[in-house]
Amino acid sequence: MLPSPKTLLAQVADTLGHPVAPSGADAVRAVPRDRSLPDRIRLRDGNGGYALCDRAVEPERWGAAAFSDAPLVTRIKEDADGFQEPTSSASAPATVLRMLEEAGIADGQRVLETGTGTGYHAALLAHRLGDGHVVSVEIDSALADTARAALKTAGRTPTVVTGDGALGHAAAAPYDRIIATCSVRAVPAAWLAQTRPGARLVVPWSTSWITYGTLVLTRRPDGTADGRFGGYGSYMVMRGQRAETVLDRDLVRDGQRPGRSETALSPWAVAGGDLDARFAVGLRVPDVRHSWDTATDEVHTRLWPADDAATSWASVDHDGRRTAAFSVRQHGPRRLWDEVAAAHRQWIRAGGPRVAGHGLAVTADGHEVRVQGRRPPPGG
């Protein structure tokens, strides 16, 4: 079967675990995804990088990707060492439609989208609500121009503003819904100021430890908001909230005297494949990041935690043999591994809740984490 909106909807339904809502399915059929994509996209090459796929050269491969339920990299930055970093992408359609479901959009509502990207999300919103009810903000002027052209081709004309999404767009406020297509580490005050009481905000989340999870907030009459997380969504971080620091191992200097100890906590328990554990650590220690090092000659595998301020670092070493004890070094004004281990203990004491077992309250004083439930046992 040739790729089409119909085949895409079947994939999305499989991912969601239920049929796509009629309003969402109608929007997907009316706004084919391929119309919002550039002719040159990047697909994973199987070696940790991205290979170019040009519509003119590989039309069938390009079309299959366009109508697949997968994120597609549309812009990339490559350094002198060949490391490729995506700088813009088209989200997986299932994630887009899940966010629309979470938003609970109804006729007549006004929606602010932050992060226009390719314009696909804005086109779906405009089809659902009408062009005059949708405002989309994009910080990259070139992306904004491209999105406007793609939207026009799709027959949609929502308002696309070139500007900082963190500032919203006060001229068209108040909004009934805000949907972010970039992740944040803190909910911008402007978003709450520009929404009505009872408004819903759907916001992908990020910490330095992990970029994962989607926060669904309800705005209260007093200007605060509270809500819960969903265990899906991994978006690029909003530009103004990205932590720009040097590589962890570059923080190590001659003459430093790190404290040394051992830990029974496996580094894989907090930075491995358990997304619930990683999310919990990041939520409790939001300004500490990590990287893995398997290229060092000193040990088999090393985990490097470091703080965003680049003042403290730690290393946790696996010697390739022992699995009950790991060597730890910590340097700087903070004992980062101790903080990570404490966050993990808090999570365990709470019953090891999943991502969806956490909530967040947003007040004038900041963010307050709330644990709302426990993680069921395997198979439960």
C-alpha cells in the first residue's frame, strides 16, 4: 500500500493504543504531513548519525518517511569532529495527536502554539478551530518564513509570529489553550499571564538529566497552575532555557583533589534504560546532567555527572567486574553523586512511581514537585 494519510492514521492508532479521535483523523486527512516537510530531511543511519534523504533523488523513501509515525530531523548542525546535532525536527504524528487530545480542544477556543517548526501542528490546529483562532510563535525567522509558505500551500493561514515563544503573544491574549512543541525546564510566567482561568497548557518537559515527559497544567483563577505529567514526548529544549556548559570530563583539572568513596547504587539505575527512574532523578535534581564514557583507558565504563554551573563534577566507575560496588569521585562545592543518590532514594521510598505518578504546581515562588502515585509491580 502506498504511503498516505490513511496508512499514517493506522500507525498512529497502533502507537496510541486506540483509534484516533474523529476530529484528529479528519485533520490528518485534510492536512497531509508531506506538505509541511522540506524536500531534504535527515533519517537515522543506524550508526548514531543521520543520513540525508532528498525527495528529488529518493522519492519513495522520502514519501515513506513523510507518512510514518516517526520524528523527522529537518535541520542539523555538524561540528568539526563529525558529531551531528539536530536543531529542528518534525514531531512524530502520534505525539502531536496525543498532545491535542490532552489539550481537550473545543470549538471557539483560542490556542497559542510555541515553536512553529514545519507548521504541521499549526495546520492541524487551524483545521480544527479555524485560522483566526490559532497563533503560533517561532523564534527562528527562516523557519517561520518556511512554515508560513507551507501553511499557505496547505490552504491554512493561522497567525505565525516571529519571536520568542517564552514571551507568548500578548496581542492576541487571552488564550484557552497553550501547546508547546519545544520542551521547557520552567513554565514561562508569560504563559500563565496570557491564559484565562481554567485554561489548559500542554508542555513537554526537560531537565538537565533527561528530556522526557509532557506536563498538562490547568491555570487557576489566582494565576497559579497545577497538573500532572504524561510518560511520552521528547522535544528539543526551548532556546532560552538550554544549559550551555563544557563537557563533563573537561571540568577535571590538574591539582584538583576530589573526594573518593564507593557506592552500592549502580550508575545504570539512575542513567540507564529505566525512563521512570531517570525522570524522577531529573525532576528532583533539575540542574545536574550526565554523560557516559566508554573510551577511557582507566576503567571499563564511567558515568560523569556535572552541574549546569560547571562548578562541580563527579565520576562513577564500573571496573568491568564488580556489580555491587562502584568507585566514586566528587569535586566542587556540591557532592553531585550524593544528590543523585538521595533523589533516587526519595523515588524508591515513594514506591518508584512512573512518570505519570508525578505532578507539578507552578506558583510565583517557582515549581513544586508532587508525587501522585506508585509504580505498579511488573505485569501489574
